Amino acid sequence: MKTLALSCLAALIAFTPGFAADTKPAPKAKRGPDPSLVKIEDVAGLPRVLLIGDSISMGYTLPVRELLKGKANVHRIPTNGGPTTNGLANLSKWLGDSKWDVIHFNWGLHDLKYIGADPKVLADPKAEGSHPQVPVADYEKNLTTLVTQLKATGAKLIWCSTTPVPEGSQGRVAGDEVKYNEAAARVMSAAGIPTDDLCAHAAAKIKDVQLPANVHYTADGYKYLAEKVSAEIEKALPKQ
């Protein structure tokens, strides 16, 4: 009788509407886009600013937007800007047909990262066959081409130096940003483009603002970077 009762109970559970569904694990919620990548609508009458850069720029986009609220419409490209090769492939699309008053731009951390056979995977810089994704000589040539395209927009341009690479950062060599920034400086000097030296700004408080053995920053660190970025942009805004 006991066995029969258990069998009946099992059958009842199996055919009770909604019971089986309740026992299944809930589906994982889909992650939405990074808030920094969400398109914004312009406030009429304000200058238009475009941020171009990788995940570091994604980190300071929202605080820059907040600091320049009421002063400028701060847009950014709708993705991680990646290396200069990605810029060459996509810059026209990112610029669109819109008029930009100021463009604050950077490439570097993805150019200097080491890759192997699979370009999507960071490689140990000491591993056989690993190499920078974009060697510094090619980086300089790519930047020259990108700057020519950016100047054609008529916007005021601000180059943003590449922030520090710390010891232990995966797939990168500490200090490599120095030679890439030196190459960029040659390009910007020749083109007459001012530099937002975010590298020096970050380095001044690096132990307080950067994550350990990582090129990325804490939430407060991104706010610290945003203070410098927004100040440089504000200086370049057209006078009202």
C-alpha cells in the first residue's frame, strides 16, 4: 500500500499544471548593453562631443557626461574602440553624418596587447609566437591615417594618451604604453592636435585608482579620470 501511495503521489505531481515548471531553474536574465554604450538624445542648443576609445573610455563616459551636463551633449562610439585597425575599419561609421564640435579620442591598450594564433585571446608576452596586436611602427602609421580622417570633420580634436600598464597585467608588458605614447605624440605634434595626458594624470594616483595587476580602474578611479577628461573637453567647447 505504501508503494502504491507513493506511485500515485508521483503521478499526481507529474500531471499537476505548473508544478513541473516551478521545479525548473529560472532562466538567466539577459545582460543589457553597458550603460555607457546606450545612445543618448541631444539637448538642443548644446555643443556635441564624441568620445572614442576602449573600455577605459567606457568607464569614464558616464561621469564625464554628468560633469558636462548642461554644457555639452556627450556621445561615444557604440562599442569598445579596440586597436587602431578597428578604428580604420569603422571610423567613418562612428562619425556618421553628424556635426561634432569636439572629438576626444584614444587607441593604444589594444594595439600593445599580445596575441598568438587567435587574435581574440590574450597571449603571454613571453610565449613563443606571441606578438603585439599592432606593432608600434604600424600603430604610428594607423594613427596618422585616422587623424587625417578626424581632421576632415572640422571638429576640435583632443588626443588622449594611453593610460599605464601595470606589472602583472595579463597579455601586456608593463611600461609599453610609454613607447606607444611617444609614437602618438609624434603624430599629434605633426598634426597640431593637443594632448589630454591622461597617462600622467592616472599615474599620479595609480595605487589609489587602478585595480591590482590590471589596466582597468575602480569606480572612484574612473571618476578621477573623468575629471581630467571633462576639464580638457570643456576648454575646447565653442564659446556661447
